[in-house]
Amino acid sequence: MDALLIVIIVAAVASLGCWVLSLITRDTSWVDRAWSIVPVVYVWIFVGGAFANGDGSARVVLMGLLATAWGARLTFNFARKGGYSGVEDYRWAILRGRMRPWQFQIFNVLFIIGYQMTLLVLITLPAAVAAQHPSGLTAWDVVFALAFLAFLTGETVADQQQWNFHQRKKRAGGTLSPGFATAGLFRVSRHPNFFFEQAQWWAFYAIGATAAVSTGSGVIGGALNPSIVGAVLLTGLFIGSTIFTESITASKYPAYADYRRTTSMLIPWPPRTRAAAPQS
């Protein structure tokens, strides 16, 4: 059976499972719990399919290992925040309160499950491209793999800094000026972890594109191929999610307005002026 067809079937079953569980538990964070797991499964299906067809290569194995490293790190970070213990994303609860029940269920099916689970397939398609264009590793593969690992490290550091802040905030009784992280990587980006998360999948796309170029596909169809849609839609999702998240944060913390004015939203960049008030 074609690897892509297997991925689509697995994704359909996972989506159905997330929807049924969301109805039973009245908890719409099941996609969040699958987010760091199913892409790794999809990539390894593409890897297995490549070797089954006699098209296996070091490149597809490398992509499988990179996706696994991404998934392991993200799963750990999600688990330590209580993501697998029945804690629902606070943003879904806010949206549920702004909609009628039937409206929220449509949103749940079309966006929370439909759009996001489809996106998790799309971001792994560069592995399918690499499987379709077997060739030896090149210097560009090394460059993009190292970039992926650098972005992975950046996200790890940002998540740890955010975790440390919230642990200090918890020990302080739930209040710690200015109310949100502004030190470390958060001095140069309001959401460095979001930036590095997207950047990893752009590097992943670049490895797949390298495979296509290496076998003579050229610029159109090679360097720029249809699998780019996953990285593009992921960036769009993060931008929209970040704007919504910041609207909630700004309503809770007056100092966030100054932080917004001085600090880049996503791309790490030196602050224009002194950032928000130093953390106590």
C-alpha cells in the first residue's frame, strides 16, 4: 500500500478519535495531545515506505530522526505542564464561552480537529518528497539538518526559561512582576518558542526540497514544491494563534502593552528600548 495512503488513513482514524473523545470528555485538547506524536508516526511511515519500495536513503532516515527528536522534546514539555492529565487549553474554554454550543462544535470539527490534523499531515510531506527522490546526502542536507537542530535547541531553551519563570511565579503565590516572562530569549522575542517551532519545519521542508533538487527537479518542483504548503499553513496558524493569545495576555497584564511596543512578536530581534519591567 502507498505510504501516503497509509498516512491519510492513520490521520483519519486519529481525527475521528480526537472528535469522539472531545464529545465524551467535553475537552477539546485531544489534538494538542496528539500534536507531537502523530507527525513522528507519519514521517516514519514515509521512511518505511521508501525502504519497502527500494528507495530508502540516508536522507529519509535523517528526517525520521529529526522528527523524532522534535516530537520527544515537545512531548516532554507538554507532559510536564500537565497536558496529558486532562488539562484543557485555556484558549478553547474562552472561545467556548464566546460561542453558542452548536457554533463551537462546528468550530471544533472544522478547525480544532479538521484543520489542525490535516496540517499535521502536510508538515510531514517533505519526507514523502525525499522518499520520491532518493539520492545521497549533500552539504545542503547537513546545513539544513544543523539548522533544524539549532532551532530545536532554541525552542528547548525558550521553553525552559518560560517554565522557570512560571515555577518562580507559582512559588511567589501566583503573582510575579510583570506577570509574564521577559528575560533571556523573551527579551528579544515575545514568543521565541513559537518562532523556533515554525523554523524547524521550514528546515524540514528544505531537506525535502534538497532531495528534489539533487535529482534534477530544478527550482520549480524542486526547491519550490507543493510540500511547502505545510510550512506556510503552520506559520499562518501560529500568527493567528499568537495574536489571539496576546489579546488575552494584554487584558490581564497592563505592562504587556509596553512589552509589545519594545519587543518583536516572533523573530528574535534586539528590543527597540528597554523591555517591560524587570522580573522580581
